[in-house]
Amino acid sequence: MNNKIIIAVDAMGGENSPQKIVDGIELSLKDSNENFFKLYGNKDKLNVLISKKPKINKYCEIIHCDHYIEDEESPLSAAKKSESTSMWQSIASQINGKSQITLSAGNTGALLILSRLILSMIKGVEKPALAGLWPNKIGMNVVLDLGANIECNDKNLIDFSYMGAALYKALYPETDPIIALLNVGLEEIKGHEEIKKAYQHLKQSNNKNFNFHGYIEGNHIMDGNVNVIVTDGFSGNIALKTAEGTANFITKNLRENLNKGLLNKISLLFSYNALKRFKNQLDPRKYNGAIFLGLSGPVVKSHGSTDARGLSYSIKMCNKIVKGNLIEKIKKNLIK
């Protein structure tokens, strides 16, 4: 286990767990063997699954937990539950140095509440933000907040900007972060007072860890001119769900038209590779994995309904976050 990145996994959270957890680990090990997994969950179920995949056995350790957080459970109920749950223990493993990062496909609200209870906030940060990946024309965006905070003041937006820039640099160290605030227009006078105050601060900032682009509107999120997009959780969640719905609408209708033969064989032959690339770019599994920024330890949330392939991408994100020394980058970026 020397030099391995140790990932604590809530093995019971999300649909089709722990099966997809074990399958996702198997897929991830085909790309990289740099990780070691501490699986928190029902040992009997996990032992049965891992016994069928002997190649992953040496990369896993099972820690039995008597209980787990239900996907439909309220955050308050989850907070009152015993510390014997798989979600709680996988997060708490960071406190005593047993892991470097936590991964869960379980209940998002419960994961946020428990993470805040167990892990302290980074000094100076008032609220954690949920940050995720979003493709653009030339690469990838980091977008935050995606729903952790419905209302944000100007300091929250500024903190999100610094943390988002640190996350982007940890994931893509070869590229400089370029920050934009999501707004209803590009002019400085547009938007509510909080976003205008955040704009002025970032405009005047001499922070060498990122460049500030200014405002961006929703129809330019995927242009590739910026790579860190900051907003409140209300707007961010709506934008995310709208983009997901649009992508699903396009791919579904394209598939239906192909099945109905509305595209003739010649056009299909010429467009096949382009269609294949298009479908691959819109595959939501490639962007699976969001992280709660602002906590003293990294916690990654995988989509509860994703499959093993999607989970393997979340594992890849965990690896990059630890190797990129994210928490220290955030601390250096924040206002002194």
C-alpha cells in the first residue's frame, strides 16, 4: 500500500450498490493501479462480490458497517443516525489518517450534512460549494455551486471563485484557470448587488493563481473562453439540469431518427464517426463526480444512478484531487 492513494468508499450508497462499487473499482484498475480502496459497508455482501474478482482483492480492504444511509432519507434523519453507518465512517476515516479522500454515491443532502459535522470548514470559508465538471468546446469547465447553497452573498461567490480555481488547477495543472461569474448580462451594471460586489472584487484582485474574465451568460458556458464558472446553488442547479435535459433530448431524438431510418445509409456512413464523437462527448458518465469544496478534507459525490463506468470516472477524479494537493491549493488561494 506504499505510495497508494487511499480512497474511503461508502460502498452502500446509490442505486445497485455495492455491486456497481466493486465493478467500478475493477474498471478503474484497468486504467490505473495507483489507488487503494477502503470499502465501508456490509462485509458479507462485499466479500461475495470481491471473491468473484480476485484481481482487485489486493487493492481493497473491507470495513464492516452495521447500517447505511437510505437514498431517500432526510439529511436531518441521517445526522441523527448511529455513527456506525457506512457514510459516516467513510468520511470519518480522514480524521485519523486512514484515508485521503472519501467517495460516495449516496444521499447528497446527507453527505453534505455529515461532511460538515465530521470535517471542519477551511478557515475563512463560510459555506461549502458543490463543484462539478462540465464539457466545453475545447476542454472542460469547473462549475460551482451546483446546489449546496440556494442563496449566496458576495463573499461566498468570491470564495467559490478561489476554490474553483484551485480545483481546476489540481485537475488540470497544465492550464491556467479563467474565472467567470454566471449572470443575466455582460455589462457591469447587470445583476443583483451580491454578484456586482463579487465582480468588482475579482476585477481588482491581483491573485496570480487565476485570470478573471468577467461575466458570462448561460448560452456561452460551453464556448471554452473560460474554464471556471461561478454562481449560486439555485442558478447552478437549474443550469446543470437544463444542460443534462438538453443533452438527453438531443441524443434520444438522434437515436430515434436513426432507428426510424430517417437518415439514409449514405448520410449515415459519412456522419457515423462524427455522431460517435458527439455521443461520446455528451456521455454524462465522463463528467460524473462532484466535490464539496471548503471542507478541510475532500469528499466526492458520485451520481446515485450512475453505472460502474460512471463510478470509475469519479475514482479518477479522486485520484487527481489528491495528487493535485487540492486542499492546500485552496488555502493558498483564499483571501488572507
